[in-house]
Amino acid sequence: MNKKVLSLQEAIARFVHEGMSLVMGTALEALIPFSAGHEIIRQGRRHLTLIGPISDLLFDQLIGAGCIRKVAAAWIGNVMMGSGYNFRRAVETGVPHPLEVEDHSNFTIALALHAAALGVPYLPTKTALGSDLSVNHPGMKQIHCPFTEEKLLAVRAVQPDVAIVQVQRCDPYGNAHLWGNIGISVDAVRASKSVILVTEEIVSPEVIRSDPNRTLIPGFLVSAVVEEPWGAHPSPVQGYYNRDHRFYQDYHEETKTLEGFQKWLDRWVYGVETREAYLQRLGRDRLQDLKIQKGALSAPANFGY
Amino acid sequence: MDYTLSELMVTAAAREIKEGEVVFVGTRLPLLAFALAKKTHAPHAVGFFESGIIRDTPAQEVLYTMGDAPNILGALQCCSTLSLMGMMQKGLVDVGFIGGAEIDKYGNLNTSYIGGRPQAGAAPRGALTRLPGSGGACDIAALSHRLLIIMSHEKRRFKEKVDYITSPGYGAGGTWREEVGLPRGGPSAVITTKGILRFDPLTKEMYLASNHPGLPVEEILASTGWNLKVASDLKETPPPTQEELNIIRAYDPEGFWTGE
């Protein structure tokens, strides 16, 4: 096994290229890889395709920054507040440029990644029958069950180029513990051609190997490991920090106009070279308030024999 | 007793959940209504949250999203989105609970495109509003045994026919769900800021079942974009009790969800 630790800048430069498809925000409203997304913006990547379930803020930011050609997701916006204005501007008026949208539901995108993870070209389901979602959709087709004749929807496998997944801890080889909100993370990792882990902390292999049931991502699927504390701010990371609700409210107010979003980008993305600088801008008091108030350790599981 | 229409709406929605039911809880207002149900008449109701969380006790704090840290602590199980969707597809979810942006007279919901769906790759023609999308709503509408919808009652939201069906209700009415291949389900109640609406068992058309206290039927009809039928046994929605209000307000002290 080889060590895969890279800086965020290196990881993005090496593994995220123009025109690629990325799956991010796999745990829905938690563990969103915001710092990775911001680095993608800073490095000026273009023509990317974003894949995800519910995306809370991150996809809206990348779309507004002009990085995205296409999005295949179940929900794009600001969960607490409603719409993502950049997403709306892109679809409604083609600003900063037209956006191709492939509509999904949480189940269809989960199935698409599951199919790829299983190595089959599609998976059948009963969801979205009768929904306009499944009409004229390049990744969905109505079929009949070969055994029972019943109507089914075939959901085509989606194999992203890169998965960027935020985890609580992993070892230098990419074996990762992930807990709390899991979402579609496990399938996203298995489906993708390469995987970047952004971790709150790098721990020893002994820590990881002490609990193999908690190892949801095995290192042999991982291309790069980036240690980036607070990498998911403003989204929550169980056991580390809570959601910064105010940040989402402020974003909603400040990005209503295009000019407002440009100012927001200058302040929180272009104006800060690294996540450390971003955290400094947030201020120590704010971070302190977000840190977990009370620990809640799980009961140990004895793997001895 | 003073309460906002939103508080009444949340209370009425919570009452639709029966004790012990498995509820797939959608994002935003359903989060609060489910918490209220669990703290009052349905303490053993089980909640599924689409990030993969199963809870049988209420979270200790108000949730702004289902992914908030308090929703994890004390959860029954944290598994995957696919696991919960799969269980729902199999028929294990009694009630689905979602919000809506636009609804039509057969309970179809639109949270995607108002003003038509643009052709792939082309710039939109005319006025178009892009809403955030389905999330899990389409799945919950398709696969739960019955669907509860909670939304504000305004004429621009209650249209004869939605521009785009994100989450299937009863389609064109009658036996539509069966015809398109849906295995079960359909909307059971629409709980709004003005009343509670249900669906005719045969035609599947929406009708007004109860009006909220102080909301005359004429106002509700005027707020609905088609000739809304009214139940012959129309009742008034029972107002919230002080206990229910206390729970809502303790849970949401800043009135984020229920402030007027």
C-alpha cells in the first residue's frame, strides 16, 4: 500500500481536470467538501459535470463561479432557505453560461451510482413512474420485468470520473472511518474512477483497523488523502463541529444578485488562498461556538478472538 | 389563544400521523411536524430521513436540515440513502411527508420547473422559474403508502394543472397510478395555511375537508386556481392546544419555521 497524502491544491491539480464529472456532497447536508469545491474554483476548472443527491450550497457556488457545464442531481439550492440563486440564474437566464440539467431524485441518483458500483449497466426500480423526471431522460427508461411483465424504470449506471468525499478520519493509505450521515457515499466511492478523501484528521492504521465495520471506504479505492480540518464548514461533521446555520442565511441574502455573489466569492473563495485563511476570516470565536459541546462516544466493540 | 396559521398548519399535519407509523420525513416543515407528533400522540412513530437516518425518538433540538448533528445523536440507525429508499420501495413506509411548491387538483406536485421545461441544451423561452428539484419527494410520493403534503395556500401555488410533475399524485385522476405502474400510495391530505384538503376516493380529485378557524370557505376557494369542491360535511379544523403550541415554540424558539 502506498501513502496518498497530498495537499488539497496538489490533489485537485492532479485529479480534477477540465471537463470531468465529479460526485460531491454524498452525505447530503452533512460532510459537504466545501474546501475542495473552493479549491476547484480557485484553480479555474471549467466544463465540469456535477453529480449528487441533495446539494446544499456547494453546487450553487460552483455553478455561479462558472465551473459547471452540466449537473445531474436531485436537488440544488440552499436547504434551510430555499432556492440557490446561482442555479436559478444559470437555468433561467444562462448566467454565467447555460447549464445542462439532468433531473434526478435521491433514489434514482443513488441507484445510478449503485449500478456502477455493482458493475451492471442499470438497476430497476418503481420510483419516478408517472413523474416528468423520467420522461425524455437520457439515464432512465421504462421497461417491463422479464419475469413478471410489470412496469419498471431502468436507471442507467453513472460512473463519475472523481468522487470527493469528506470523512472524519482515515489513515495515510485512505482507509476511512465515516459515521453519522452516510447518504450515498459508499456507492459514490465504489462507482468512481478516482477518489479524493478530505479528512478532518489523519490517524494511525491501528486506529482504523481497530474497527473494520466502521471502515466504509477502503484505501485501495482511494487516490488521494487530504488532511483539512474544518474542510466541511459550514456543513456539520458529527463528532467535530455543528452546522453554521448563520452562514447559510447570510449566503441566501448576499447572493440574491450576481454582484452580491461576486463579492461573496471574492471574500470566501478568491480572497483566501487556503482553508486556514478562510478559518481566520471566520474568526476563532465563531469556530469555538461551532465545535461540539459534549462528546458522545460509542460503546466499544470487541473484535478479539 | 394566539397562534400563527403556520403553527396551526404544523399541528394539523402532525395529527395526521398515527401512533406507531413509519414516516418518511421530508425536509423543512415536515421535520417540525414530525417532532410534534412524536412528542404528543405518536411517541412510537418511526422516522426515516433520506440521508440514511432512522429515529424513534425526537431530536433534542430544532432541526434546520435533516443532516444537522442533533438528528444523529440518539438515532436508532444510521445507514444509507439506498437502504431507506429500498425499504420504502418494498412497502415498509406507512406515511410520506413532504412540502410542496406547486400542486394541482389531483395532488401532483411541482418542485422543478414553473413556466415549462426547457428543451435540453437550449436557452429557456419566456418566463421560467427553476425550483430546486425533487430531492426525495418524487420517491416518497411514488412509494409510500400514503402521502401528506404541507404547504402554503396561495392561488399561484394551487393550479388546475402543474407545469411539471416532479412528485406524482393521482396524475390525471381515477386509476392513473395503477396504470403508470406505481405500486401503491397517493396523497391522503394536503395541510395548508387555510385548511385541510383530501381526495375523492374514486375520482381522486382534491376537495376541501376542513377550513381553519377564521378562514371563510369563500377565501379558500378564491385562493385556489380551479373550482375547488367542498365536502358536504365540511368541518372546522380543531385549533392547536396550548400543549401543542408549547412544544412547537420550545422546539423552534425563534419561529424560524412557524413565524408569520
